[in-house]
Amino acid sequence: MRRGLQGIASTLIGLGTRSLGYTRRTTSLVRTLATATTPRYHRHDSDYDYDYFTMSESQQQPLNQKHNVDTPAPPGFKKVTEGKATILFPDTNEVFYNPIQEFNRDISIAAIRTWDQLFQEERRAKLDAKKARKDAADAKRAQDGLPPLPKKEPYEGQEENSSPTRPITILEALSASGLRSVRYAKEIPNVKHILTNDLEADAVASIKRNADFNGISPDLLEPHKGDAIDVLYQHRDPAKRYDVIDLDPYGTASPFIDGAVQAVSEGGLLCVTCTDLAVLAGSNYTEACFSKYGGHPVKAEFTHEVALRLVLNTLSASAARYKRHIVPLVSLSIDYYLRVFVRVYTSPAEVKMLASKTMLAYVCCGCQSTWTQPLGKVTTGAKGHKKFQVNTGPPVDRHCEFCGSKFHVAGPMWGKELHSVDFINRMLEHVKDAQALYRTQPRILGMLSVCKEEIESPFYYTANGLSGTVHSTSIKLLQVMSALLHQGYKVSGSHAAEGSIKTDAPPSALWDIMRSWVKLNPVKNIAEGSTAARILAVEPATIANFEMHPDAVSESRKKKLVRYQMNPTKNWGPQARAGGNNKRKAEDSAPEGSSKEAKSEEAVSEEGDSSAAKE
């Protein structure tokens, strides 16, 4: 029946494109037939509002025509190939496409495939446990001479869940050209349905055109025109939720977060991009940052990690309103944007832990010494009962104990781990064996390896920053790391900044190391009363040992992985915003100006970070 209706719809569409004499009634009939032939899963009334008949003549193609990558591009378009997808990109700027985001799309596919593997394993384990409980109950009833319990009938809209593997569903709320969804459809094997949404008619026409060009069935990839916020709120019902929700806006994701944390399924994956780092990682738009993310950024070397923690806190606080909580899998600061992957669960007990997972940071305005404090405190009684209390503080005086400067207060922000090491290990195993699938594989391996090595202590220093604070000759990165390791502290790099030092050592230990360094490399002409003078006026409590420690060189460094990407092209960065009016995804975005510039290899070598390489 459905194929018959599809045939009639295709015939009418063909007639309509070859004749100008079609009527509104014909158009209405075609839309009715098209709606009748769409997949039953999550059908929307406005699926075809982009109106096939408003396309230009060069854009019109029969909807049932099959294409392949060898098919030439129609007039007015050029072909762009990425992964297994080939899309038609208009010569004009009607639809947004940014080739620099290929890394984003590659790592997203890797994350979704890894999450799906984990999700299916957990589901099979639950089914096995449920079956074991049922078998035990039936055996007990048989001993008592009772018949087995009847099988429960599924409620309306519930899918059969006895299969060991369940196909997943994906919602891309802000799709633009449709490239991401096309790649998801062709490169993620266990996908049942993808709802590909955009607010602009040009973008939705592009989604349909590119799905057709790649031979993807509308049962698999469903184009949809609508406001992303409305679409997310329409899927809050547990029976309508999506397993994976991808938010990749031009600018801030904050307007979409409340709907996304409700529309993602239990244990589902939420993928969020924010490109407004001028707001999140700068100090000129603190009021905008607080209004969008509920926290203040800070002017410091670790500002990009603060940006990640502010976004995670927004996700966590939004989910908590609906008795849900997040578990970060991978949190990445990449080039001029950030990308986080979190799982969302329903658990009122975990929601009670929110305050203790949220922290403030006190950052010295002079030397950038930093202290953190959770907002809440949890104590466990003798019988295992948890008591939730307000924390006491602050952990600092009004002035810094090292340089006498005042403190800036950053946050509230996420105060727990940024990554799941187990999940990263799974991702690495997948990416290592998928060189043909990911063109950016070397960078994925490098960045994930650095994330895996990161210790859980918040924030980081840099060797250049420490030297600059005391006005000394530059100390090498490995010398600082070795000195910390010799004193028994943990140390690692951070994926968010080249030459970074994450450590669980207190600030006093860092300044003792720099005082020891200055004794070996004396400093001249320090202004009286300056930050450097006040720090160096105190004798070191412990003389640092700068001899190379065997653990100072990380595994990713030894393997010479691509850990910090160099700028790949001239004038590299965010592309121009797509043309068209009423772009919800482009609203409220601040000027882009906080992208991180990579240093030359010579500068890296001077800092002792010679393993950085160009991809």
C-alpha cells in the first residue's frame, strides 16, 4: 500500500515539475500522499513545509531518483565529499557548511558508535538479569504447584524489547546542509531513524536533496522544518524520546538545552557544541555568560577548561529540574569551539548530589593561584545514610597569601570529572581500527589519548605562565613536571592547552618550584611591590629537584601523536553565517574571538613539548 502511494506521489510530482498548470489542489494531494508514505515513527505535520514546488528549476529532482557519488552535480551546485557522504553544496551561501568541522563530525560518529556498543551491552545485561529473575520466580512457583506468571502486555507505543539488539534513533536539531545526518545514516550501522531538522526552508530543501543524492530512504533520514526548541519539547514523552540528540548551533546551545535533556532517552547520548567562546572563555561578556550559562568565566590561562565546566553545569542543572542527571563521557575544547558528550539518566537520588558536584573557583588576579569549593557537602552516617548540607567558606582570605592581590570568583561550574576513561578507551579501540572511515584519525587518537592521561584535578598552569609571573628565564615543561613528580604529586597535560600542567599540588608547591628555579637562574630588576617581588621574597620550603623524572614524558608524547592541531589553512576559523532570515541557531551568538592559536614547532621545542605535530 505504501509503495503504491509513493508511486502516485512521485508521478504527480513529476507532472508538476514538467507543467506549470498544477493547482493548489494537486499540491495539497501530493502533500497528503507524501505524509501518508512517511515512516510511522515520529511523523510531524510540518515535514514537507519546505515545499518541493518552491525550489528553483536546477534544484528540482524526482524524489524517487537514486544517485551515487559519480553522479555529476546539477547546475548551481558543487559536490563535497566527507567520509562516506557526498553532498551538493550551493555556489551561494544559502546553507551553512564548514569544512573545518570535519573533525567534529568524525569524532561525533566515533562517540555515537562507541556509545551504541556500550548501550547494547548494558541492554543485553539487563535482559539477561530480567530473564534470570523470571526463571527463578517460575521455578519457585513450579515447586509450589503454581502456573508461571502471565507475560505483561506492552503499553501503547512501547516497542518490543526482548531482542538483544535495539536499533537507535537520532535527532539532529540544527542540521543546515544535512551533511552530519547523511554521514550518520551511512556510517553508523545500527540506526533506525534520524530526524533531521532545520528552521530555514533552504536548509531543509538541502537536507532532502542531499539525502536523495546519497540514496538514503526517508524511512531512515526524515527531513523536517521546524523550530528546534519546539521539536525538542514535542519529544519529552518517554515513548517519543530519541536515543541520541545532537545540538550543533552557530553560537550558543543554551536555548536548546532545557528541551534536549528532556527529549533524550534513558541512558541516551547528548552531543552539544558551543562556538561562543568569546562569551564562555573571555572576560568581556561576563553578563552574557551568566545569563546563558548561569556562571561567570574568568580571565586565566585555564579559561577553556572553565568554559567546558560552565556548559556541563548548565546541562547538569537543567537535567536536575526533571529528576535527571548527566554523566560526562568526553568533554573537548577544540580550536574555536567546544564539544561535550554526556549520558542522561533519571535518578532523584543522584540529583540530590548536584550541589556537591557544583563548585566555585577563586582565582588570584595577580599570580592566578586558584582554590575551588563545592557548593554543597555530603556526609555519610554510620548506617550509610547520606546527609546533605550547605558548605562553609570561602577557602581563601580577602587577599592572596602569595602576592597580596584580590580574587575573582568564577562559576558556579561543574566540579567533577570531565571524561570517562573507560569510554575513551573504547573510543580509542574503535578509532585505531577505522583509519579509512575517519580522515582526521591521527588528531582523534592524539586528543583522546591526552584526555585519557588527564588527572581529575581541575584547571592547569603553563610553564610560560609560571615563568612570566616571576619574570624569570623560561622553565621547560618537563622540568616543572619532574619537580612535581619528585615531590610525590600527580601531574599530566591538558588537551585544552599546549604546554599545560594539570596537578593535584597546591599553589604553594608550584611557587616553591619557581623560587628554586630563580635561585638557579637569578632574576634582575624586579619592581618593588610587584607580584614577582612578593612571591620571591619568601624562601622555598622545599628545594625542587629538576632532574628528569621517568614519568614526566607521557605515553602520547612518546608515541609522537598529533596532540595539538596546527592551523590547517589560511584565515582559518569559523566560517560565515548562512544566508537567510530568522536563523534560530545564529541568534545570541557573540563575536568569535577566542580561538586558540597553536605555536610554531620551534616555540614548542623551547618549552620542551617537541612532540606536537601538524596533522
